[in-house]
Amino acid sequence: MKTKLVLLLLFFSCVKIFAQVDNQKRLQSDTRKYYVWNNEFKKYELMETEYEHSVIDIREIGSKTNGYIAISMLDNGLTRLHHGSITNFAQTSENEGTWIIRSKSMKAKLTYNPQDNTVTYLYDADNDRYKRLMIFNVYPNDIPDSSLRTITKID
């Protein structure tokens, strides 16, 4: 009887070890820079600096090469949503990671740099390069009350 109980406890402890791990990051941004590739000068040109809210969700299901990414942003009062499935992940430096994203009509790349607090989003790709680029200045959603603004009352 003791051996059956020990085996049962061992079984339940092993189930937790091999359970699927889901990881989700939510990053928020209040500013972003929008660049477009210029064929004439062979470089990205800054088109606009936007001071509007964006939310970036990165959900990894089981591993870093499986999951989805959703980028929701306000643009001149309209809401835009870019989303796709994660097809690949590369660790570009010790803390920086790059996800390759695919959807039905889009191929994109997202790079998160936690040291600089930036997310670089390249999209609208052709066979040669990505034509559009956005750089978000982000802060993680882990900061307590990060969405609240402090109001100071002075009498």
C-alpha cells in the first residue's frame, strides 16, 4: 500500500514537470517611430513620430517557436491590429530575442530589447527586405499601476 501511495505521489510530481508552459508578455507603449524603406537612397527614412498608445502581446505556447503575437495600436483615432503566428525564434544577444511572424497575408519580424526598452517591428516584406519598420518605446505591464497617472493636488 505504501509503495502504491509513493508511486502515485511520484506520478503527480512528474506530471507537473512535463506540463506545457505558456508564457505571455504584455508590453505597452506611448510613442513609436514609423520608418519606410526608400529604394532611391537604400535606407529607412523616418516618416513620423507618433505619440499614441500601443499594446504588444507575445504569447508563447509550449516553446518560444510556437504561439502568436498581437500588436494593437491607435493611429489618428483609428485602431489597427497586426497579428500572426510565431514561426521561429532567435536569441540575438543575451537578453534580446527576435520572433518571426506569419499570417495569411503578412510576414513580419519582432525584436524585443529589454535593456533599451524598445520593440522593433518590421513588416510588409517582399523577397528582398521589409518595407516598413516601427520602433516602439515600451514599458512592461509588470510595473504596478503603470497605466495610472499620478495627480498631485496643490492647495
